[in-house]
Amino acid sequence: MRQQIVAGNWKMNKTLDEGLELVKNVLERLEQRPHGPVVFAVPHPYLQAVAKMLKVRKGFHLAAQNCHHEEKGAFTGEVSADMLASVGTEYVLIGHSERRQYFKETNEQLARKVNLALAKGLLPIFCCGEPLAIRERGTHVGYVAKQLKAALFHLHEADFRKIAIAYEPIWAIGTGRTASTEQAQEMHAAIRVLVSKKYGKSVADDTSILYGGSCNAQNAPDLFRQPDVDGGLIGGASLKAEDFTAIVNAMK
Ligand code: PEP
């Protein structure tokens, strides 16, 4: 079912104590306030501790920032979808642009990650988005279409329905340069059309498409008001309780 979701991606930030303090502050600030699903995408070593804190509160969910594309085996230092599920993880980010850029993750690997995550009961938040050169060339819709087709469109409808998509233009991530509301809405609507062509209108209408890229307390209300923007994936602004809760409160 389509819903607005706000997910905070801590990336490689915070010690355990700092992270738990942040979660505690967010939970306190949102006490008694109705809101849509709030997801914390925390570093792997903190999953279990954060899972414990979130267990007792409705509306808060735990995500990992990545999983490996193999089920198990001799992959020193890697973490499997099964391991994530076994410590109470519910969502997993797949295909974040930093993983694609710095770890050379390919669409083929991402498709395998999506398959494994679903097989282990995790809900993928699939990230897509174009670099600046592609945006400037005006071929961004085609670029994102290729990412979706290569990593998601092999799924059966029932599995596709478990996916949330995060549109994150790379030129807006961590740069302070947000997509305008028009740019975000245009791409989100285009993604919904792509999903509709593949799976039909009802699936497309039910798909949550989050915006990511320098989303903050100031621009979130306008972005989230767009008809095809269903919340956000938040990096930098998820690291401060005050900023993150303001973004959560901007949900429609
Ligand atoms: C992200 O990394 O997913 C992200 C959107 O980062 P930021 O909000 O810092 O641009």
C-alpha cells in the first residue's frame, strides 16, 4: 500500500552511544505525534541495539544500509540478507549511489541483492538517480528507467509490491543542492509511469517513491506536498534529532 515514509540514512556516522542517543531523542520528540512510517538505516554493528529500542514503539522501523548479493560463504567482512533479518532488520537500502560509485555495484548485483532481501523477508528501499552530466544532457528519465528495468522489473507483481523506490539525483546528494519541487515531481511521475507500464496502474498507485538529495527541514514540506513524492530518504539531516523530526512532521 502506498504510504509516505521518511527514512534516515546515517551512512558511516556516529558511535553506538551517539546513535542510540539520536534514536532516543527522535522517539521522544515524536511521542504522541501521529506520523507515517519512520525508518532508521543504521550501520550494521548498531542494528541489534536499535532494534531493541524500536520494538516497543509503533511506526518506527529498522533498516540496514546494504546487504551482500550472495546468500552466504567466503566473503570476509560482508553481511548477508539472512544475517540482517536474523537481528530484527525490516528494510534494507539497495543500490545507494555511494555503493554504486565507491564499491562498483552493478545492476546485475543489485538485482541479486533485491532477490535475496525479498527471499529473507526484508523490504528493499531501492535507490536510483542520475549523475549531473546526464541531467544536463536531459536524458535522466531514460537513465533511471534503465536502472529500474535492470534491477527490479524481473520481479513478479507480488514481490514488486514490497519495494519502495528512492529517487536520489546524485548531484543533489550531500551537496546542499536539492532538486526543485518541479524536478522531483517530474521524475517521480515518470517513475510511476514506468511502473504502471510494467505492472499496471494499481501497482504504480500503490508504490511509495521517496525523494533523496539534500532534503532538509526547510524544503521537505514543499517536496512532500508533490503528488508523486511519498516522503524522503534523508542523509545529512537525519543525523540531528531536531532536523529529522521536523522532516518527519512534514509528511502529508
Ligand atoms: C542519501 O545519502 O541518501 C542522501 C539523500 O543524503 P543527503 O540527504 O545528505 O543528500
